Amino acid sequence: MPNAHHLLGELIADIARSVGFLSRLPVHARFFEGHDGSISRAVRAFPLAGLVIGLPAICVFWAALAVGAQPFLAAILGLGALALTTGCLHEDGLADAADGLGGGRDRDHALAIMKDSRSGSYGVVALILSFGIRGAGLAQLGTDLSPFGAALAFLSACAASRALMVWHWSMLKPARTNGVAVAVGSPETGARTTALAFATLLAFLLLLPSYHLGSVLFALACAVTAAFAFTRLVDRKLGGHTGDTIGATQQVTAMAMLTALALAT
């Protein structure tokens, strides 16, 4: 039976692989040596990886607020830092998914649009809304909470939205027979459950210093509802997930959670 040290080592390796998969942050090669490239189990660490990935952004956001920057400026700086850290991975998924879901005449046409690297009007509008809604939400947090409390709320959305990516991924079959989402394997059921448990625990730890319990539950419920609604839409339009819809889930749920947190302050 694996001991605690071995289990912790496996979790750290999964966090490192998840960070490498979801961002441009450097990860030591030893975490990938002899590994088959599957992240079916590693997805359990997505919310923990979200903490690591979000750390540079929340530091920028907090520092800007702490030195007296206007909250909206601090929010835009934080979102810019996050986009640099992820290489706009999720924003690219959102734009492609919006173009396909919005402009596709049918399933095959939608999937063909999503493979096109060019962004159409649906994708551009989706990106504007994503940055606008998240920026406005963060600005409201920066106005109503302490700089540290606002930064922790930002970090909670980074973690929860990445756990809901795993849920979306696991709930639908692949829409294509190839692609990144297929190549790296489907989430294990236990890994999905662990990811959701980690995200819930982190939300309580990060938000309860600034929010009442009901507000935390409201924010989580809004994020879950957004994930459920988007997953239903993707299933109806495409009959399965793609790498783009997985990335788009992160954006959609982050928007929902930050909006809910702003309304609850």
C-alpha cells in the first residue's frame, strides 16, 4: 500500500504536469521522463495548478491595488498577466468555440470552423465579453474588498474554473477522433471527483475570510450552473467536447463566478 510520502509525491507530479499542460510556466523535465503523456489522473490537480498559474496574476492585481491604482486598471493588469502566463490558451478555446457554436450550420460545419485559426465575429465578441465581464467583476472586488481579499477571490476563480473544465471534459464524449483532448486521455472518474473536491475546499478557504457562507455557496452555484448550461449547449450542437470547448468552459465559469462574487460583496 502506498505510503503518505509516495502519495504526496504523485500529487506534486500531477500538479507539475497540469501546470505544464495549462500554462507556459516552466516545469522541470523530470516530471515528464518516462511518462506516457496521459493526464487522465493528473486532471485531479487542475484546481491546484490553477493556484500556481493564477499566482503571478493575483500578485500583479494585489500590488496594483495596494499602491493605489484604480480597481479597473488593477483588474486589467491582472488579467493581462494571467493571459501571458497561460499563453491565452483558454481565450483561444473560447474564441474558437464561440465561432463554431455561433456560426456553424450543423455539427460538421461547426467543427470545421473551430479548426480554422482565424477568429470570426462571434469569437471576437466572446473575447470582448470575457475580458470585460471578468475585468468589471475584479474591479468591483477591488472596490468592495481589501486588496488581499480581492486577490484571494480572484485566485478562487482560477482554481474553481479549472476544476469545472474537468467536469465538462468528463461529461461528454470526444466530438472528434483526434485532437489534443483525445490524445491525452479522458479524465478518470476518481480524478474528476477529486478535482471538484479540491476546488470546493479551496473556495471555502480563500473566500470565507471576506464572504459569508451563503455568498460562497452562491458563487459556486453560479459557476456550476454556467458549466452545466454550456455543456448542454455543446452537447446539443457538437455531440461531444473538443479542446476548444474545454478551454471555453474555463472562461465561461470564471466569468460566472467573478460576477457572482461581485454581486455578493
